[in-house]
Amino acid sequence: MKEPGTVIMAHPLRAPMAEALQRSLAPLTVPVVYDPQPDGDPSPLRTAKEAWKKWDRERSHLLVLQDDAHPVPGFGERLAEWLRHQEHSAVAFYVNGSGVHGSYRLRRAAFAGYGRALLAPWEYTPCVALAVETALAEELAGHLASYEDSFAADDEAVAEFFRGRKIPVTALTVSPVGHAQVSSLVGNAGHGSRPAVASGHEAPVDALPDLLDGSRYLHTVNVLRGQCVVDLPTEGESFFDRAFRNFEEWHPWKTASDYFGLDAADLAAAGRDRTENARERIGDGPAAALVDEFWAAGCLLGADIRAEQGEAPLHLREILARTWVRCAAELAGIACDRADVETIAALTVEAVGFGRRSEAQR
């Protein structure tokens, strides 16, 4: 089998980071493509256009890494192995835990013991570390060239490419690439620290991961603005033809729990002692407001996977829950120290188990 090609896209201000990333990818030989107009308005798309031109028909794939990618040790040695077992044309090696839909799809799959999942075509495509089969990478380069640099958002332009061609993007549930904790050059500071849904720096990455084909489910459960909310599909929507709805259009969990076969009052009653204990440990701080929301979110996720046979190891379930809580708190501006995160995460893991064991209400 042909070996994959790899390139780093970078801004000259981050040249030392790009060079360190380059060294970390040994034994791969990885060129760096710099922003051709570094003094112009910030535009990741401008650099992405140059990076995706580096496809090579002698290579199986082109992997483009952004300069703030943080791969696990040995990533360069395992890249070809990971790609060899992908039946889909595009693979994201990093998915942001702060994302809305993609993060839930990975979280859902990981809790159920799967190593891969399909990302949501109606959301941006994670581009921190994205690999695409060579023939498709050539088409993607042409697609990106059609945009003005002022569009800026390469992840949205890439998503439009795959969505328009009805090509799914998969991701490993444990990301072998993280996001370096550096200041954004393009105004994304409000996105938080952007940890992976589950980081390969904390948990092992499966060499032969099973895929959860999520093309049949179009819903999302998340904790946004400090509230557990659910985005449900509307009549006629499909995997590649589904709207991205604003927060105001999502459903409060209490009115959407029956979609998962749960009665809202029963769910709240079952968690009353557990949530009260969690609030006692947290005290009067702002993090206490997240307790009931994560009990509900965990129960809904658990009910969502009650038909699945597998389960992630406890260590990975704890990582998934911690990242979920941390991201939700950051984006909502809720102060949440490490002890608070651990308390709410432990409750969330328990809630997922409760949801899985529940019987669907008719």
C-alpha cells in the first residue's frame, strides 16, 4: 500500500511551533507551508489553500496538520496503520470537545465502546489534523481555491465540500492529536481551551477501531449555556441534508426526554439523592448549577446507547465526562475548579450507566 503524505500549515509567527511539530512526526518527512500573506487579515483558509495543493498521486492520503496540533508520541510511526483500516475517504485525528454536534457523536460512540464514529456533516469539519485520500484531496484543493481568502474559515469550506459530495468524515473517538494551548491568531479565544473529546495523551488509541455508523441518527444532546438541551431532527431531514440550528431552537431536556424513552419526572426523581450529594460536595459555588444538567445529559446519552452491546473502560468514561464538564463550564463562563469537575464528571458517568439500564417508556 502507498504511504500517506503529510504537510504542516503554519503562520510565520508560529515557525518555532511548526518546526517542533515537524520533529515530533519522525520518521515522517513533513514540509511546512506558511501563510503566503502573513501581514494580511487573518485567514486560515489562505494557508489551507496552499497546504491542500501538496497532494501527491504516489501517496495514499494527504494529512494536513495545523501548527497548533499536538500529536501523541509515535504518531508518525502509526499514521499509515491507522489510515490502512479506514474504509472512508476522510479521517479527523482531532475533534474539539467544545464542538456542538461532532463532540456528542464521538462521546456517544466512545461510551458504547466504539473506536470511530461519523462526524456531523451539518457542522464544521475539524481541520487541526485531517487526512483525505489523494484523489479526493486533489478535488478538495480545487474546491478551496474557489473561495475568497476573506471567507477565512477553512473548516466551514471543507465541510461544504464533503457535504456537497455526500462523503462522510470519520474520527477516532480517542484523538491521537490534541490542540496546543496557545493564543489564537484568528480570534478564536472565545472557543475555550479546546481539549479533544478524549485525548490520546490520556488514553490509548485503538489500532483497529470499530466504527459506529451514525448516519441513521440525527439528534444531539449537549450542555450549552449551562443547560442540558437536545437538538432533534425535523421531518424530511437526512444525514447530509440537515439544518444547523441555533441554541434557541433546541429543546429543553425535560420536553425531549421521551424521544429517548425516558420520563423527565422519573429521571429527576431517580437522581435526587445523587445530585444532592454532588451539590453538597461542591458547595454554594456556581458549578452547582451544572449538577442537575449533567445528570440529565448523562441519562439521555445512556438511554441513547442502551441498545449497544459494548462499553468503554471506566478510565475512558471518566475522561469523556471530565472533558464534557470542563468544556461546558468554560463556554458558559461558569467557574469550575478541578474538584468540581471531578464531582460532576463522576455523577455524569453514573448517569450514563443509569440511562443505559433504564427501560424505554412506551
